[in-house]
Amino acid sequence: SSGINAEYGGLTAKYKDVFCNEMMVHELGLQPPSDEDSPVKNGLMTFLAFIVCGIVPITVYFFVDLGSSSGDTNFYISIGLTAIALFSLGVLKSLATYISWYRSGFHIMALGCIAAAAAYGISVLAEWATEDLRDDFCRNQTTNATVQLFE
């Protein structure tokens, strides 16, 4: 057994590129990089995906009259559109990996939902933590304005 491990270790040390490519394909489900890959092209594609997917949550507000519609309804529509966009992004990602389209779609959607929930939770905590500061600031501004008005 130790002879096989020593021989295997020697082979992996000798053929590092082959070993790395095998690990990428079988362990991570990624395709090995090709000579045609361009960092600029990959960066532009990432930027484009960021722009397209970043616009999705606010698109509902382009098509509604904010004064006449329910804010909650718009928010829930925005959440649904964002989930669909994240799932679609995961499906597109599956084209570059050996992972099934539905697994990749749900994976990206779940990560996006977790990140959104964390951001929302942090904003709620920040609002709660600064509520007294905000109230004190507003109270002081009102008092200062009143004093200046009567001087």
C-alpha cells in the first residue's frame, strides 16, 4: 500500500498540470482553463452579469406608479424577479462547469438569497443600533432651528 502511495505521489509531482486538471474536473466540477481564456474577456463578462443582475431588483419600480401601488407588493415582485435572475445566472454558469443546470441554478439562487437576507438583517440591526442617535440628532436639530427662529 505504501509503495502505491509513493508511486502515486511521484506521478502527481511529475505531472502537476494533469493532476490539477483532473482535480478541477472531478472534485470541483470545473473545466480546466484553455489557452483561449482571456482575463479581460472574463472580467467584462463578470461586469456585464453584475450590471444586468443588479438592475433586476429595481426594474419593477420603473413600470409602476409609486404613489398608487402597494410598496409591499412591489417589494415581493422584486424579490421574485431577483430569484429568477439568480437562478438564470446559475444556469448560465453551468455552461462553464460540469455541474447540472438545475443544481447550479439553485446553488447560485441560494447563495444570493443568503447574501440578501444577511444584508437585510445587518440593515435592520444598524437601524436599531442607531435609532437613539437618530432621535437625539433630530431632536437637537429641531431645538436649534426653534432657537434660531426666535432669536
